[in-house]
Amino acid sequence: MTRELDKTFDPATLEARWYAHWENNGLFRPERPDATPYTIVNPPPNVTGSLHIGHALDNTLQDIVIRYERLRGKDALWVVGTDHAGIATQMVVERQLEQHQDKRTNYSREDFVAKVWEWKEESGGTITRQLRRLGCSMDWSREQFTMDPHFTRAVVKVFVDLHKQGLIYRDKRLVNWDPKLKTAISDLEVETKEIKGGFWHFRYPLADGVTLDDGRDHIVVATTRPETMLADMAVAVNADDPRYQSVIGKEILQPITGRRFRIVADEHADPELGSGAVKITPGHDFNDFEVGRRAGIKAGDMLNMFDAEARVVQTADGLIPDEFISIDRFDARKLVVQRMKEAGFLLPHVDKDGEEHDAEPRTIQTPFGDRGGVVIEPWLTDQWYVDAETLAQPPMQAVRDGRIEIVPKSWEKTFFNWMENIQPWCVSRQLWWGHRIPAWYDEDGGVYVAETEEEAQAQAGNKRLTRDEDVLDTWFSSALWPFATLGWPDVDAPLYKKHYANDLLISGFDILFFWDARMAMQGMHFNEGQVPWKRLYLHGLVRAPDGQKMSKSKGNVVDPLGLIDAYGADALRFFMAAMESQGRDIKMDEKRVEGYRNFATKLWNATRFCQSNGIGASSNLAAPAATSAVNRWIIGEVVETLAALDKAMAELRFDAAANTVYHFVWDQFCDWYLELIKPVLGETSPASEETRAVAGWVLDQIFVMLHPFMPFITEELWHAQGTRANDLIIAQWPQPDATVDAVAKAEVEWLIALTSAMRTAKNELGISPGAKLEAYLETPGETARTVIGNNAAAIDRVARISAIHFAAAPAGAAMQIGVGEDSFVIPLDGVIDIAAEKARLAKALEASAKEAKALAGRLGNASFVERAKPEAVEKARADHAHHAGEVERLQAALARLG
């Protein structure tokens, strides 16, 4: 028995109900011990996070895949969890303390970490609740957290094993240092902004009376960071620059510190840029660090002039004047410029009006910490590093030989370029929240790495040990996600044995290097060369409607939860799928989301129509027997749609998959099939029983095929159609056991073409859509004779043709329409005023032709295309396309009238 549906489709009333039903009944991972496994893991969102539009895209695509594979009978596992997000989470808790005039340093490390755990239990589930609202069918019974005990065990083991293998080591190198948070941060956490700054030029005097070939006793250097000259250790010139060849190896006498250092030859100095000479501060600039190393300066000997808060400290050689000590870096900048100017070593910048300024104005690409919000300082510190170059080799080979397939393939080049030039990976962070580095130090500087303090003490003997204060970068632990979530390092864990390697990873292209590549490195290294996943799908960004990147500062961020409130989760999901075209960015378009809500309403109303005509649930997996052309045709359309959908899903063409289902539901089923079968449904006959059986079966196939994209409405309609053995989420994927009937397809498509042609012609000539006309077909083809003979009632009702005569048309005004090889003549005497209609069409044609010509001229003007605003050019192109189309339409309409 069917359950009568409400007249209006209201997503809010059914989404929470069905999600709770699925989760409470364990349907996200039903017991299928003998089924083929299919596994994906979600990119774990920060435990501090809330759902943004990028999450909505990423998780929608994953859910489509996992629901699809579940329907295909797989043991489909979608591993879910959250990342402990070291910096972000510690900041959240510290801000809470600040609100109560409290701070982290008032607590012991252990007590503060306990407060973080307390926050996590109370407030850390926001994003997981929001993922449920989106419809994500994750296995919540196995929800993971990167700080869970079993996961921590895996992280510690990986660190210790890599250290034993010489792949983790401690080194002094430059890092991105956040002076506010007082920790190293990854490149991903650095946000580059354009800042108005200056470019200062200074004279650096040559020592010992040495001069250049042109007689000058100095070299000119330029910098945007004058304060760093307090730790300068060299000046670099190009070996091929004739201006400086005679002084390479000679010494500079730095004016403020009095420090003497060499002029070195290095390719970093470009003779074409500025003076061709570059001051080198290896302890505070990434390029200078490499120049310094090439010049033979060891990292341990590089001078450091800042403390953790970017205040000036004395360098190892003690040469920084006292007045600079303890002042902020930007105050030091002003003082350095002032002292260099007073001493006559500042070269002023002369502007176009002849006025002198201390510096040349420049817009400078400046790195900021995305969390701390202050300028990042390259800082020389002792940190833990992973030998990423060694670990990168197996994943590169796996991509080359196809064990890892990157989709779209165009990302392979970027992957190889980065992996082939990979740098040591800094994995230590100066935080309290996170996986503490399992290393201990004795009083002599000895280092002991072990899984427990007891093991470290056993290595050290009687020496007193102090544990490393740092924690691991969160990317280090999340790199273990595909296997540590499955029970590793217990390689006999049932979940690990069955579900590693994963089948697919879906992620944004922006974390290809920070997460995806690192999973590939760690996954292959710790799983005997087995890849972590067989396919890697990289999607684009969701951008604002104008194509700009969304950001809070621009005020163009779209809240996916607001869209769900307005249109339902199904509509937002379908939008994401339909717009996702293999890695291309998606422009947000709320009107299209609304359009997919209308699509859901269309299906809702179609199901209500079926119910009102006695069409209920089907009991067959295979297609019912069918004799009528329209029923044979719609079964064939299901077969073709299913094949196209399976092909699109196999190729991860989400847009093609969504649009395939969309057009079948809207066009073939709702607009044509239901319209064509209406006369039969009013009968009591074997034909009507056949049609009800076929229609019920087709509707069931729609629910199943559409379910991965629109899970809520399809589950509701599935149950409303009758009593079911299973919920739709675990139903069987369609198996029509049928073929396309070419004869039926040709007949129905001919009928559709006739109807479409009649509607188009009426619209062009201003004839009422409901007007019934007679038609003449003098020499009908075989298909035409069959269709007309068998479908007179349907032709009368959908094409609004009251009679078709197989004879020549009478003389008089008429319009002609073509359907395949058949040419119809439809008399128009008494239907419209032919002369008036010709005049109207001719006038409209002239106006559109004139406008199209003018727009073509404007678009052909290179000056307009290059200088006009992009939106103006786009509008001109759209207007031209519209008027060009109108010209064709109106010409065809006039031709119909003869």
C-alpha cells in the first residue's frame, strides 16, 4: 500500500528523521562480511571547525561515491573523524582563558592539556553534526580522533621507526616562525598579502682600502627589511658580473655593527636587478640561508638576531649595539634606517618630481600567519625534520606505473614537480596541544628517541633525562589516516586486513602536497610499499558568483547550512555534483540550487501523480514484460541511463553522472512518459495494468539511481510507494535485465519530435499552445504510419493535432514542420492573420538582425574587448548570442508561412 504524500515537498520535515533512522539502525555500514570491500577516508576536518562550502563540496562527492558503492553491494566503509588541529585548538582554549583574565602559562602543561580535552568533549562536535545535516553516510560507530590512544600509539611508532631508519633527524634550519604564537608553522598556514612598504638602498663600504674598478669604495645593496643587516654575514655578487669580479673574496665593513664579512660569488645575485649585489642574512631569509650554505657557512654558525617574539637579541659575535637590544623588529627597522642615514650610508630615492625620500615605495608580497595574524619571520631554530626526499620516491613511482591514479591526470605534472624538488619536512611545533615528540635529552645534549620514557631511560643508563617540549605537526599525524584509522600497527586487525589499501581519496587540490602526498609517503613506507589509495581525485574550489575566492574579509562567504535551510540538503548536494567538472572551480549560483530544489519538487509531484493513478512499488529487480511501444521505450531509456551513469561514476565524472539522471527524470520520465501514458491509465485493461507495472518499476529505478545524489527525498518516496523489504540506502543497484528496443525507441522519439516541432512552431507564430490543428502528411514513412495508427489519442492530447490526413494539403496559408524524413503541412486559414503575422515577424527580425550586427561590431573591436570590464564583454557576448538565435528563429517562422 502506498502512503499518501503531502501536497508540498518540505525537505526540513524529512531530513533529520531519515538521517537518524539510517544512523540508529547501522545502515551506513551494514553487515556484509563476504562482500567486496570499498573504502574511503574523509579528509579529517579540524575539531574546531564548522562546515564551510568547501567541506560541503568535498563531502558531497565522497558521499555520492560511498552510497553508490553501497547500493552496488560492496562492504562500503567511509572512515570519519576529526583532526586535533594543534594551533587552532590551542588558540581556541587560550582565547577562552583570556576572557576570564587567565592564560595558559598559569597552568602546568598537563593541566592545560586537560582543559583542551574538556573543551573538545563539550564543543568539539560542531562539524560532525553539520556533516550529518549534509547527509554524509559515514561510519560514525568508528569515528576517529587523531589524539585517540590507538592513533597516538601509531604516531609515536612511526616517529621512532623513522628515527631508527635515519629518516627523522634534528637540524638547525630556517622555519616559518609566527612571533605571536611562538611556533614554527607550515607553508599552508602562511597567507601572503600585498603590503605597502619600502625599498631602501645602502652603501656598504669595502674594507682595507679596497676599491672597485671604477674607483668606488663601496657596494650598493638594497633591501625591504633593513633591520636584518644587524645579522648580515656576506654580500653576494654574480661571478660573471664584470663590476665585481675584482672584489670577490674581499671584505665588507658593515657600518652599524662593524662586522667584517666576505663578498661571495653566487648565482642568486642577478646582474640585471638593481646594483647586482645582494646583502646576505642567512639566519633570517630562506634564499640567504641557501647562499650562506653554498658559501660554506654552517647552520650552527649563522647569526640569529631575534628572539621568539621577534625582538632583537645580541648575536653570537656580540656586535649589535646596545640601543637595538630588546626592541621590536619594526622599531629596529626604523632605527637602522635612521642610523645609516645619519652616518651617510643611506642612498635616498628621488621621485619623479625630484623630491628625495628615504625609500622607494613598493608593494611587497608579505607572509602572514593565518592564525596569529602577524608577519611571519624566517627564523633559525633547532627542529625535527623528515627526510621527505627519500620518502617521496615510492609514491612517484606508484603514480608513474599506475598504482596510484591521479584524477584529473593534469595534476600529475604538478605532483611530480613538487615531489622532485621536495625539501626536508619540519615536523616539530612549539605547542602544548598535540602529540608530544618522543625524544629525551641528557645534560650533555645526548638525544634518546623511544616509544616510552622507560625505553629512553634504558638507552641513557643513569643519565638524567628531560623530554622534548615540542609536539608534532598535525600533518604528520594525519598522514597516517588511511591506515592508522583501520587498526595499524596491528597488521592482523580485521578492518586493516580487509580495507587497506583504500580505494579512493577525494580532496581539494590545495592540500595535494600538505596531506595527500604525505599520506602517500607514509602509507607506502609503513605498509610494505602498498599504496594508501588506488585513486586520488582532486576537486577545485567553490568560488563566489563573480569568480573571486571566498573570504571573510571580502564578505562573500556562502554558508552551506543557510542553503540547506532554504532549499534542502538534496538540492545543495545535487548542485555540487552537477557543477563538479573534474577539478575545475565551481562558481556559486544560488539560483541553480533553487532550480535543483524545483527538480526535487518535480519528482515529488510525479510520484504523487503515480500514486493517484494506482502506481505503487515494484516487486521486480528486472524490468516487467512490456508490449506497448511507450513502455518498451521507457525501459530502454532506463537501460541507457544506467549505462551512462555507471560509466560516469567509473570515470569520476560527477557532473555527467548528475546530469544523466537529471535529464532522464525531468525529460524522459516526467515530461514525456507520464504525459504519454495518461490516456492508458484511465482505462481498466491489460494495457493499463502493464503500464502501471512498468511505471512503478521505472520510478523505483529512479529512486535508486538518484539516491547517491539526493538521499533524503528518494528514501522518503521509496517508502511512500509501498512496503519494502529494505531501506533504499541498502537496496540493490538496478539490474534491468533488458535491452534497448530500437523499434520502440524510434517510434516514441518520432512522436516526441512531432510534439516538440508543433509546440515550437506555434510559439514562433503566436498560436495558442492549446489550439488543436489538423495536419497533412502526403507521403508518410513507415515509422510515421505506425505511430499515427497506434497513438491517435496521444497525438491529439500531447501534440494537439486533432487529425492527420495522409493526403496533399488544401491550397491556402499553412506552416510546415519536419519530423525526421516526414514533412507535415498544417493549414492556418482562420487560425491566425497571416499578413499581420508576417509583418510582425519581419519587424522583429529586422530589429534583432540590426542589434546582432551592432554587437558583432563591438565584439570585433579589440579595444572594447581588451579595455571594457569583463562583465560588460560577457554581457555583450550573451546579448549577441540571443539576437543571433532570434534571427534564426524568426527566419524559420517566416519560412513556415511561405
